[in-house]
Amino acid sequence: MMEEVEITAGRGALPLRVGEGFMLRNLTVFPIFRGEKSSSGMRTLEEAVAEGGAVLRETGQVPWVDLEVGRDGGQPVFIMDGEGLIAGRQNRVVNTAVLAEAGMTHRIPVTCVEQGRWSGEGFFKAGSSAYPSLRAILAESVGASLRRGRGFSADQSAVWSSVQQKLSSLRVSSATSSMHDAYSAAERAISAFTEGFNLEGASGFIAFVGEELLGLDILPGPDVMAKLRKKVAESYALDAMARMNRASRFLSVDEATDTLRRINRLKWQEFPAVSLGRELRASDDELVGRALLNDGELVSLSAFPRVAVF
């Protein structure tokens, strides 16, 4: 029987169960199930933009884009931290998770994942997500910015450096040093990971390379997880590909569940969110995490091994 662990982040608590893991080459994945009924009633950014229910446009200020969400259906739009935005004048990633209220225009904090281009149309669509080690940089630097009272700013230099290292490690040539070119070039290799990335009924997962934690994601519900599964799987695959020399061992469910116990020991700080809810941030010597609460319920949570951000 799977052990149920109640995750507590700020004023939010959520019972979770870790399911049996599966291996995809050197990547071990454990699905996470919410212990409560969890139909989110939210739209993802990609489906809202595709259906014409939301519009993303340039603001003329690099660290921000505007998201206009229509009133149709009244459903909020969920944006995952690190979600990619392509086109515009430069490709970006979103600095933190957002639950965007319907019928409003929201200023979304973003960071560039491309250099050498400042041209093109003024509108965006959703693209590939930031890989876990890049999301760790976002979590680390945005958390530090919030604690200093400087809003949701990320370390642009550290982000560009990470993207350049990723392109170099994959031997990808990109005229504009674009993160999205790494995904395009590695598409065939990534498919070896994503085809078996089965998270049916799950609301999240924990991923390891060997015994090393790669990241943890808890999303609003299995409906949102199903919509974002391919995008998230590709991002974890991109990091796993750079660590093929790590020894692999099939971890136990209890070892994976211990990651949830570690998260429960974090001390969370609360901040105003970008739109709906409250933003939570936490870190210790080994982990950095972020979470989003709305009406006392945990909307999303992600955690990664800490990285040095200069």
C-alpha cells in the first residue's frame, strides 16, 4: 500500500501518494497522486492561446509580457514556472507559476532564453518548457529577488550561461543561442524518453538520474498533468541526456517518498502572487522550492537541487 504524505506549504496542505516508478534509459520517474478529488477546472496556457481565449503580446520591456485572458467560461489560465514562450522579439520563459484570472490583462515576469535577436512579430505562443536545471536557476534567483523586495526578477546572465552550456553539451549550433534550438536538434533522442513517460491519473512526479534528484513537480490535477505531460517530459529528458554517464539504480518508492518528507521540512515564506493566489518560496542547504496557493489550496509546487547563482 502506498504511504500517504501530507505536504504542508505555508497555509496549504495536500495529501499525496507516490506510485511505482519506471525507468526511461537513465531517468527514473515516480508518479505523484493527489489524495483528494482533483479536477482543476483550469486551462493551460497553450490551449487558451490556441483556442483564442488568451493573447500574449510584447510590452516593449524585456522582462515582461502581457497576457490578456478572455472571460469565456470564466476559467483561469495556469502557467507553469519555466513555461516557454516563442516568437515575439525574443524567446522567453516564465519566471514563476501563474494562475491568471479570466477577464483581465496580466503582466507576466519572463526571462530571455535567446540572444542576438530583437525582431519579429509582437505576439507569442507557448513553446518548450525550461529544463529542470534551468528552472532551478529561476527558482533560486527569483526567490532571492522576492526576499529583497524586487519582485519576480531572475538572473538573466545565469540563464543565458545555462542555455549556452546546454547547447554546447549537445553540440548544437544556434545563431541566436536559443534554448528552443536545443529541443529541435535533440528531438529524436528526446523521444526515447518521452514515449514511455506514462503519468495516467497522476498530478505530478519525482524524477531522478541515478540516485540524484532531478526535480519534482506537482500540478493542479491530472487533467493539467495530461495536457503538459509531453512538454514536461521533454524538458526532463533534455537534462537527463547530459548525464548519461551517471550510474543508474532503480530506486524504491520509499526513497522517492523521502523527497516529499524533505520538502515538508522546508520553511516557507509567503509573497503576493502575479495574479490569483499567494506565492511561496523555500530553500535549505540542498533544495530550492516554490509553490502557488489559491484559497488555501496548493495549486502547484516544484522543487530542485540547489544551484549556485552568481
